[in-house]
Amino acid sequence: GAVVSQHPSWVICKSGTSVKIECRSLDFQATTMFWYRQFPKQSLMLMATSNEGSKATYEQGVEKDKFLINHASLTLSTLTVTSAHPEDSSFYICSARDRSGGGGYEQFFGPGTRLTVL
Amino acid sequence: AQSVTQLDSQVPVFEEAPVELRCNYSSSVSVYLFWYVQYPNQGLQLLLKYLSGSTLVKGINGFEAEFNKSQTSFHLRKPSVHISDTAEYFCAVSDIWNDKVIFGPGTSLSVIP
């Protein structure tokens, strides 16, 4: 099946710094990607929909100035956590759907990035 | 808007026993339904999906699920569990008109030797 990668897999940063997480579709083109965050022992919460060549669509309650999303190409979306604070520590997961016909409407998920803000 | 309910937050079961993880959804439009498994500190793996057609869907690792439109349910079953099935299981729904996937709160399956 289609593969989605994330980089880095984990990151530790100081409070107040910014962190960029990359999400790549390795063998298919994704006009739309999704960003989720997951707190320990909890479900995935959709943060935003990333659209290639246009602005991201954020879910209610998600600060767009805090979580900057850029979908620069058909295979790459980035999430930047600006001025990170300890409460931003979480597991961030991206996903994409392969619309080439072989994906079968399945969302393919990246392996996740664990962010720890000290 | 869609929503997903997983009534059981934790399910302990003995090895080789059968298990059912319950999932109910609400939606005003037709949906696609999914079950995902997440092992500790890992991403999600698709177990199975319902798009259309037969209401009984078979997935990987011996899991199956049945779509019941009248009860708006999509329960996951396995006739005999293994220790390796210990993980978090998420039911998810997507309406057929957009790509958003909404997840349920998850069920933690613990297989007891």
C-alpha cells in the first residue's frame, strides 16, 4: 500500500522555540493531507486539513498562528509548532489519501512524531 | 457532522477467547467506516474498512466487522485472540463527500495469557 513518512520521529525542544514536522507521501501524490494530535491514552483529534497550493483549513479551537501548516508540493506538508510550550507536547500524526484509484478511500497514516517541550 | 462512540474504553480478554469491540456512529449522510489498530508509540494500521457492498468485512490478522445500517454500528470481532493483539483499537468514520476521518475514543484491548 501507499506509504506516508514523517520526520522527525521524535523531538525534544526548549520552551519558546519552534519545531517543524514534515509529512511526505512517498509513492503517491496527495493533494490533501491531514494533521492530528494525540495525547497519551486518548484518541486522535483532527487539527487541520492541509491543501496543496492553498491555505490550510483548521478545526474549531486550533490556533492557526500557533500551528502553521504549509503544503508546498503534492508530496510534502509541514506542520510548524511556533513558540512551543510544554502543553504542546503530544504525538502528532499526519495522513493522506491516495486518490489515484488504487487507494480505495483509505487514509494512509504516518508513523507519528512525538514532541516533548521542556 | 459525524461522530463515533466506542462504548468500551478497556476490554480484557483471555488468550484464545473471542472478542467483540463495539462501535456506533452517527451521520446524516452515507459513510465509510474503518477500524485501525495502534501499538504503543506507533502510528495507525488499517485493520479493515467498509465502503459499500457486503456488510461483513474481513480484515487482517483474523479480524472482521459487520456494518449494521439500522443500528448504525460497526462492531469488530475476532474468534480467538492472541497476546500480540494487545493494542489500542480505533473505530473511524468518513462521509463519502469529503476526506475527513473522525475517530472514536478508542478501546484498549488487553489479552491475558
